[in-house]
Amino acid sequence: MKIKLIRINKVKSTNDEALKLIKKNKIYPTIVFSDKQTKGRGTNGKKWVSLKGNMFLSILFQFNPKKINFRQYAILNAYLIRQILNKYITKKVRIKWPNDLVIEKKKICGILQEVINYKENFFLIVGIGINTHFSPSILNFKACSLANFSQKKVDNNRILKDIIKSYEKFISDCKKYNFEFLKKRLK
């Protein structure tokens, strides 16, 4: 299944932009990608610190909550993004439940999922913030970037292509298979 890519220079939140697409009835699988995000959100209303040069994107697609529920998608999304990031670094990316990816106990990625029920259809918006080049300074936890652990130049466009390719397959597989099968494939 093909995913449409929408690139925007600056947004408040890529998840907000994805929500606008749903409300305009543009409901095909889409990635909203921005070079700059001014009001990124994290779980429970927390702020996501969005340093320019890092990656900010949201993936939007329709889903069937009777086949795979919201919590199962949270697990699958974390596995999928971890699998992609592990290709770029020498250290192991670990999942810190429910929605963070860490390297050596330092946050490298946050994933925010939102379920939208619109016109009797369910949509999942998966917001992903990846510290590709810069590590934000945050009081409550330590952060890192892919560049800290990569032996080659980190290319946001290459990572974006990998995410698109992986999610095109993932969305197609979600329509065909059950949760346990998908989880085994991503390990």
C-alpha cells in the first residue's frame, strides 16, 4: 500500500496536521514530515522538544480496532521504529514502554499515538520524533541523538525513505495478518 508524503517546512505539530487531513476527508495513508515543529506533543500532555535538524513526522492510516487494538499498535510501532534505527548505529536501541526508544538509557525517540474516530471510521495517527542530529537538554531525563552513535553521516531523508518503505509493508500486513504474527515478524 502506497503512502503519500506531505513535506511542510514548519508546523506546530505534525499530529495536528494529520488530524486536519482526516477532517478534510483526505484519509489515505499519509506521512506528514516537517523540518521544524514548534509545539510537538508527547504522552500525557508533555512537550516534545523539537530541535531543528532532527526528525518530526506523523503517520496517518485507517485501521480496524476489532482486528488489532490501539495498545497492540503501540507495541508494533515501537518495534518497527526500533528496527529502522538499529540499522544506523552500532549500539542497540531499546524500547522503554510505552512509547520511548532509548540508547544506554538516553531517549532517542518518542512515539505518540492518537486514535481518531471520524465519520464512523477509526484512524491512527502515529507521531514520531527522532533525535537524529541533536540531543535536547531536558531536566527529567537524558537524551541522545543518532549522530552520537553512528559511524557515518546521519541522513534524515534516507531514514524517512526507510520509514515509508517499512510502513507501506506494515499497513498492508496489518490488513492481512493478526497481532501475534506481526509481532513475531518485527522481533
